[in-house]
Amino acid sequence: MNHPVYRVVNVEITAPYTLHVIFNDGTEQVINLRPVLEGPLYGPLQDEALFNQVEIDPEVHTVVWPNGADFDPETLYHWPRYKEKMAQMAKQWAALKLR
């Protein structure tokens, strides 16, 4: 079975916590990540200065931040499919932080 490999080739910040991501096949996604910035890995990205340090990891071809946070390129590629699930997971991470 042949599985597509998605690679991020360009990323731009278009608004607070929002990325315009371009993939190797030309597909583009505009992704508001604010709803998923919770928990020990993604929570620090609520600091807009840190969020704005996003770059492309040349080895795994996805977006990455200096604190080690990243997203699977397939998740970003299919963001409309995954965004609600990711937001639900972020709510769970936030609830754990409150305990």
C-alpha cells in the first residue's frame, strides 16, 4: 500500500498563532493553532514571541519551535479533519494542568 509523504516546504505567520503552511505537492493550509496551545509541550507557545520563532525542521520537514514542539506534517496537511480532535485533546491537557 502506498502512503503519501507530506513535507512542509514553506511556513509563514499570517496572524497571531496562525500559520500559512505550504506542502511539497502545492497544497496550502491556513491553520489557527491557538485552540491547541495547551499542555507542557504546546502551552509555552502561548507566548507569542516563542510562537513566532517557528521554522521548518530540515530532517522531518515539518514546523518546529525552539522548545521542541512540532506537529506531524500529515496532521497539518489534513487540519480540517484533525482540528476538532486536537482542540479536544488540548482541553484535556489544560484540565490536567489545573489539577
